[in-house]
Amino acid sequence: MPESSRSGFGRYLYFPTQNHLTICKPKTQLDENYSAVRDFIAQQMRREEERKSRERKDEAAAAAAKRSKESAAASAPPKAPPINEAHLVLGRRS
């Protein structure tokens, strides 16, 4: 198996009895080259759909968390202003 032809991407298929033309242009849909390419493309499409589905779920969860946080902040009682150094100085006797 020639190592120089390995792209490092996907499954490596070796067809010792095939040439460039027969690999790139299979005669029928029953040809193993056709099946390998078809299956590879279908697998990549499934992976992409799964990735998009996970992204949509993550985005929906993030939006729900944001709405929940905003709702909690809106219903919380107002906070007292912080005491700063000027407040403390005015309350002292000299």
C-alpha cells in the first residue's frame, strides 16, 4: 500500500486492480468505489446534521438560561446602595 497517497482524512481504501479512471468514474452504482464514496458522503452529512442539532440545542439552552436569569433579576428586590467612605466620614464626630 503506497503511503504517499494517504491523506490522513477518512478511511484509507486500497484497490490494487483499479486505476485512476475506474476509481473516479465507476461503471455502475454496484461498484465498490461508488459505494465507498456514497457511504462516505452520507456519513459526513449525518455528522454535519448531528453537529447542527447539538448547536441548536446548546443555543436554546443558553437562551433559556438567559431568560431565567433576567426573570430572576427582574423579580428580585432592589439592592441597597453600597456604603462608601463619604458616608462614614459624615457620621463621625471630630
